[in-house]
Amino acid sequence: MHGDGRQETGGGRIRVRTIPVIGHPPWLLPLLLILLGAGITLLTPDRLIVGAPFAAAILLTASLWTLRGTVYTVAAVLATEIVLLLASGRSADEVVVRMATNTTVALLALVINRVLARSDVDLASARRVSEAVQLAVLPVPPGRVGELRIAVRYEAAQAHTRIGGDLYGAERTPYGLRMMVGDVRGKGLGAVGTVTVLLGAFREAAEAEEDLAAVADRVEHALLRRAAQLGAGPGRSEEFATAVFAEVPADAPGSLRLVNRGHPPPVLLTGEGEVRLLEPDPEAYALPLGLSGLTGASESGRTGPVAFPPGSLLLLHTDGLTEARNAADVFYDLGKGLRERRFSEPAALLDHLLAEVGAHTGGHRGDDMALMAVMRGQASPPPPAAGDST
């Protein structure tokens, strides 16, 4: 079921559209309109036949139901009006005029129904294509790597697309689990090419580079190479991206290493409900990928090793989360949304955030949103000592 009330069946065909207030079944409201028209006719002394409820029933059905349902409704309306006209003693000429009017409305309703059905099929096809693109460009990472559990979510702001300028990636490497969440300049499908370049570079570098900052440098080099291929001159900033890189080292799973290149800081949720923003070290702030050459600075964007005890959750996100605004232009408060909250799994954290942002914005967001959460499993209890009773 889609948020706009449409329900899809196989092959992209739409079987029924619903009105949120009325819900199922789709014939309920048209039936009530037919009964309303018949009731008005029967209750008026001179048997005044009001045609508006009957026409509304036909047109409403055309937008809510299938072609067959529309035909059934048209037949029900015409039969009801014929009975009412004959029972009220109307002349043959009036009966013909009434039937001609309703027939015209019925033909218009059938055309509307077919146009809407064609539009729904095209929209369903576009969704399937965008889903295939998303799976190809942003494959879902494994749900578990050793004692770490991983969950991701992607919400595109552009209507009817499933991927835009935000990205995520997670790779199991000899150096540990390495992750990247980023946001490239631009939105919608036009940013997919840059996303593909960045993720390809990240996957290769994560496997080859021992140092996490070197991984970020390799990704930036790929971005600069793409900018040169697109004709951007030296020092120009047509192609850039913010990104944060995270690592749970294979030799120190109780710690985190981070490199932040101009991206919103990750959030650490401890098992006790504490919420911590993991800002880069003050002397290590770095510009986004693709812009470091503007200053000649060599800051790495490193964050000193951060404790990652069992039961902790690491949240990586793009600015679509923290810059989501409500009707009063107030930003979503991530700290407040997570304060004193505890989650049993990373997927529960992401679902909670999506629900909160949706409620805060009323479903109207202006930017894409990529989320990744990684949870370290609870410490296993020590084995019972020899001789202990079970």
C-alpha cells in the first residue's frame, strides 16, 4: 500500500484506489451516493430527481475502482434512475434526456478510468526501474558481520524516485568493517553517476588501504578524476560530496575510528541511553571530498578512537535527517528524538527515526535521506566454571 492510498497488484496493475477516510471497499461511497439520490427523490413531494449524486457516484467510481467496477456502477445508476423516472410518471422525453445526460457522464467516466489506469501502470513501471537502480547502485549490506548488526534505509525526496544524491556502503575487509555515508552535490537521478563513482572507489580502497584516512583520500581522488572528465577546471567545485567514513577495527572491535569530510557527525547511542555526537578532533576538521585543494590544508577529518562497548549503536546519516523541517520551518531535533531511547536492534532505530521525521514534516521533505546503523552485540556471559551446577 502506497502513501497516496494506491494498492498495486502484479504487473503494475492497480486494482483499487482508496480514500484514507473511507478506506475499503471502493464501492461503498458510490453506493451511498446512489442511495442518497434515490432517497431525495422518494422523500420530495413532487418526486424531484436530483442528478448530482448519481453523476458523482459514476465519476468517483471511475477514479477509485477498476473498469469493471465502473461499468457496474454505471449500470446501477442507470437502472435506479429509470425506475425512479417511471415511478414518478415522467414523460418519455424527460426520460430520454435524463438517460442521454447520464450516458454522457458514463462515457466520460470510462475515459477517466482508462487514463488513470494507464498513468498508474506507467508509474508502477517507473518505480520498478528505480528500485532496480537502487539495488544496483546501493546494494543492501549484510545484516550481520561477526558480532555487528547492520541496517540501512534510503528515502528519496524527489517524487517517484528511489535513489538520489545520498549514498551508503559497508565493506568487510581485513582491517575490519568499514562504512561510508555521503551526500553528493545535486539531487535525483542526475546524481547517480557520481554516487556510483564514489561507492566504487570506496569498495576498492576499503579493501586495499590500511589507514581509514587513506580510504577517504582515494575516494576523493576518484571524485576529482570524474570532475576532470566532465570538464571542470582546476579549483572549481562542480563535483563535491560530504562523507563520513567509519571503521570497527578487526583487532579492536570495542572501538570506532572515524574520518569526517564535511559531513554531519555520526551519533553514538550507548546501552545506557546516552546520546553522543562524534565530532572530528578540533585540529582535524576537513573540507568535503573534492574541495580540499581549495585551501591546500591537509587536515584528515579524523576523530580519535571512540569506545564502542557491547549494546552500543552507531548512527551514520545525511543532512536530510537533521535538516528536515516542519510547517513552521523548525528543524527536526535529532538529540531530542533519541534522548533516553533504547533500541534492541539497528533496524528499530532507523524505523523510529523515519517515523519521527515523517510526523515532524507531515511527509513533505525537501532532501534525500540515507541512514545506516551498526550495533555491537551484547557481551556473552562467561561460561560456567568447572563444577558449577546448571
